[in-house]
Amino acid sequence: TGFEELVVEARLPTTSVTERVLSREEISFLPGAGGDVVKVVQNLPGVGRSPLGTGNLIIRGTSPEDSGYFLDGGNIPVVFHFGGLTTVVASDTLSEVAFLPGSFSVRYGRILGGLVDLRSTTVLPAASRSYVSVDIYQATAFSEHRIDERNAVSFAGRRSYADAVLNP
């Protein structure tokens, strides 16, 4: 008697954690990264650079100490070398970088801001490769060699010139 049926269709809100995963291949084409996988995170929404080039990330407006950095799930104290010029882990040893701006599991500890999870590659290289790079900030060497069908070895090293230039 005068009733109408109203049907509403909508997507159920998800409760999953927001996770931005950036692969090494994607990052190599992005401008401003200089081949450094973590520098791309600085360009994501909700991330700011700390003042004076201290090398920390300001995530969601929190202080840099309230953000966490992880390598394959294990906590590392800092993600950038002195001055924030390069990542502490060679980019060629990483397969992807995951950025979680908040609402993540308690397994990461008491972090208010966000976290950056560096994930190392598990794929064996198809061929051996090596390079050496020298610029005004640092000298870098990287080498990876496939030993057999199941084993490979890689080496990465970096030497900064900051201590020679900025003498206390």
C-alpha cells in the first residue's frame, strides 16, 4: 500500500593496510630518483623531506623518529647515509620498496608515522655484471655473479667523501 523498494549497491569498505609497492624496474624510469629506490618514496603523497638534508623521512606529519625503516622485515636504524644523498642498501640488491603510510601490523613496533620496507631480491641473476661509479659525493662498486643453477654471490660497497670535506 504505497511502499516502494529501494536497492542500494555499494562496495564494502576494505580494512586492509594501504601499501604502495614500488619495483626496481618502475623506479628506474622515474625522474628525480637518480637510480635510488628509496628516494622515490620522498615523492609519494604524505611524505616530506626533513630539513637540512638529515636523511630522514617525515611521514604523515610526524617527526622523523616516529617512522620506521626495515630490510626484509628486520628493523634498520636509518635508511639514508649522512645527508640523505643515498640509501644505506645498494639499490641493485633490492627487488622492491614497500611504503606503508599507517595502519599497519603491530609486528613493526610502536611507530606513529609510517614505514619503509626494503625487500631484497631473491631472483638469481641471469648473467654476471659489475660496475664502479665515482662522483663528487661518493665512490660505489657493485658486482654480482651467478655461480651455478642455485647459487649466486653479490658485493656492494660505497665510500662517501663527507668526512674528508666536512672535517669537525
